[in-house]
Amino acid sequence: MNATVARNPIASDVLIIGGGLAGIVTALEVLRNGQSVTLVDRDTPERFGGLALWAFGGMALIGTPLQARMKIPDTPERALEDWLRFGQLDPADRHSLAWAEYYVERSRAEVHDWLIDEGLKFMPAVNWVERGRFGDGNSVPRYHIVWGTAQELVRQLGGAMREAGQGGRLTLLHRHRVVELEQETGRLSGAMAIDEDSGAEIQLKAPVVVLATGGINGSHEQCRANWPADRPLPKSMLNGAHPYADGKLHHFTAEKLGGIIVNAGEMWNYAAGFPHPYPHFPGHGLSTIPCKSALWLDHTGRRIGPEPLVTGFDTHWLCQRVAEQEQPWTWHLLNWRIAAKEFAISGSEHNPRIRDKQFPIFLKETLLGNHRLVRQMQSESDDFLVDDTLSGLAAKMNALTRSHHIDPTVLEATVNDFDANFHNKNALNNDAQIRMIEHARQWRPDRLRTCKPAPLKKKGAGPFIAIRMQLITRKSLGGLRTDLQSRVLDGSDQPIPGLYCVGEAAGFGGGGCNGKRSLEGTFLPGCILNARAAARSIQSGG
């Protein structure tokens, strides 16, 4: 180690490694149970909260009062059927299956109701995401959005954690990196950490250690090393995960303590990202919520097909289609009318109306169009191109990629072919994307954010917009194998004494409770459920 001066050991009842949502909730519950906590986080104090600090705050919840008010007939049994069908979980993976069942049965009481009791609120609509290309995803709307985004989640729960830790029972270490876990007489006894600012070495003593370190998707090397051999691997990707989610403690646990990493190749990435104009770290990308009405084109300006790419149905499939393209980018072609109504960027940073709870302005932008965000990206992003003509747009697309891939006549023909669907009004429409849009618009919250289908050359709808999109990493769906008490299991399926794992590091439960595909919005609730289960087990002595 490159440590300079060894500091005195810090002792507590429980050591939690990682200050994201799972770590915060674990600490909060453990402190409320009367135990002392040391929480170690690699990031700076202002970035405390991990990926949740920047997340949008969507949650898949089952059987909520809001669903009932909107006459959505949801039950845990129905949700589990959707979950297992869409996720394609391995029938032999009993721990992941157990966590899937645990989630659908307890998301209402242990996430929704608990958060309400903690002072959080949800927006007054349930969105319908991941419906499946063939109706095999969410059979009903389940996507609830935290009012204030996940940043409010971190603020409220982080504040509650600090309050519960008064009297010296909480030691919060920022900018500290755990480099190894320690054992005594076959049980976890703490960890060794490095102060990233001073280089000092510090021993952290605790009979219980909780890993809340996130997944592996912050490391492109880990992403590529674990990418499934039967799926196309893109030449390049943006990073939409947390840069400190590098999997190093996963491997330490497996190699030194006997833990098992499972489903490491299963990831929840997004198909439509572009570089952050003001990146927080190298390779930082923004994940868009792609416009349903945009045409999704390949690098030559031709529409990807024969089945068109449309968001909101199957993100996993979209990622594979994008990854198999000849170039590591695709294009979204739309006009200003579509962008103002549909264009959005996931996360708290670019949703200030929701983040800052500005409901009147949010409602105005929803009804009249979010021209502010469109103008912002036009000004800030090199990948967001605007022009009055398709030929002018083609020239800008080629200039951006330093190529001659886009033939303006091909781009013109692509648009004309789509617009032909609207000849004789809508009587000659035979386009799968239009059918999917019309289906989405049947649900009122989607209709508010989705344009009525119309020609791209519709009078007054311009100018034209092209956005260069790339695949962007996000979540790990696999992780360390855990039981329903969030205890880390070894190769013999036995708990490693004193070691717990929560959140994304545990594949959100069991090592991969989502399987190959998430119903979307299962990540934040999964962190809360894992964390609360761990705290209960720690309280009872494991």
C-alpha cells in the first residue's frame, strides 16, 4: 500500500462500505436499532448518495393507493408472473427467484408505505414502461416517480440517518477507499481503508460488515470482461454508472472469503445516450428517455428495421439492436414539435421542475412543451444537431462523425417514406412504429408526453433535429449471492459469518433477482428492500 501514516482504528458495531441508497438505508435502520455504524464512502461529501443522487427516482411498486385511484388492477401474483416471464430467470437460481417473490410481495409495505412515513411523496401518475414488444413485460402500469427525484430520496433518508446517529453512534468517512476485508477466527472483523486525500491507512473494526458498493458497470474493463458471448458487444460505450462501481470488492470477497459472483454478464444498459456536455468523470454520458416519435436510424441515415426501434417496450432488446450496428452510434431523427413534447434526459440533473418540486412550471412544460431543455441541449451538446433543412442536417451529421456516411438524398427518402403513411390523412398508415405510438397514447400519462403521429415534414413542426446516440452503461443485474437476510453465501450455500451485501452489489437481491431484463424501476426499491432485510438480520444476530 502507498499509505503514509497509519491512523488509530475506528470501532463500531457495523461497518457499511458504500454511501449510496442501499448503504444509507442500512445505516439508518441499524442506527434506529440502537447499534453504532461506521459508513465509508469513496466520494466527496457533496456527492454523497452514490448513483441515487443523480437518478430520476422511478420505482416499480405493486398494489399502491395511487394504482387503485387510477383503476389499475395490480397484485403481487400478477407482478410476479410478469417479472418471471420478462426477466427469464434461471429456474435453478432459487435465491434470485426468492428475492423476486420477496420484492413483489413487500414493495407496497416496505418501500411505498415506509417512504410515505419518512416524508417522501410520489407524483400523481403511474407510468407504463417496459410493456414488452409482444405485451410480455409490465401488463399494467407500475412506474411511480418520487416527487423531488431520487435526490430528494437521498436528502431525506440521509438526514434521517444523521439524526439517528446523533451522540457519536455514526462515523461517516468520505473520500475513503476500502482495500481489503479482514477476518478473525473465521468471522468478519472489519476492513482496511485508505484516506484518498492524505494517503493514510486506517483500520475499521466491526463484527459485521455490509457491502453496499454498487455493481461493476462503472468499469468498462469489467463490463467487457463479463459481456455475454452470445450478445453483440459495441465498439465503444458511454458510462452512465457510478465511476467507483468497479467490482473490486466483489472479487476480493470471491477470491479471499469464498463468496460467489453470479450473473455477472447480466446488465441493465440503455440504448440512447450521448456525452455529458460537462462531464463529471471521463466518459460520462447522459441517458435520454428516447422520443417514441423519433425515427431511429443507422449510421447511413436509414431506418433500423424491419421492426422499428421504439422506447418503452423492451430496453434489453433495444440495446442488442444498437450494439449490433456497424458503427458504435445511431441517430434519432425528429423535429422540434416532437422534441418539445417528448425529449427528456433521465436523472435529477436535467429534471429541475421535478427535482425542485416546481409543480406549476412542470405542468406548464408538460402541456406546452419543454422548449427550455431542447434549447439547452442545442446550445450545450455537440451531438444535438438542429437545421431547417434535411440537407443541412445531413451535412452537420457528417461533420460530427468526420465522415460521408449520410447521403442527403437517402435521409430525404427515409423521411418521405415515413411521411407517406399520412397521405389521405391516416387511411394509408401501415407502420409498426405508429401502431406502437397509438397504443402508448391510450394510457393518459403517456398521451401527455407522446405526440399524436404526424409527418416529420408537418408544416410548422420544424426545424429538424438529429441526435447522435450511443449505448450507455447503467446497472449490474448480477452480483454476490445472498439469501433473504442479505447475508453473503459461499460455494456451499452457507452464510459467510458477519458479511452482508445489499443493493446493486447483490444484484438487487440473491445475485440477480431481475434475471436478464428488469421491469424498470426495480432498482431503488430493491436497494431499500435488501437494506432493511440486512438491518433486521443484523439486529437479530444474523
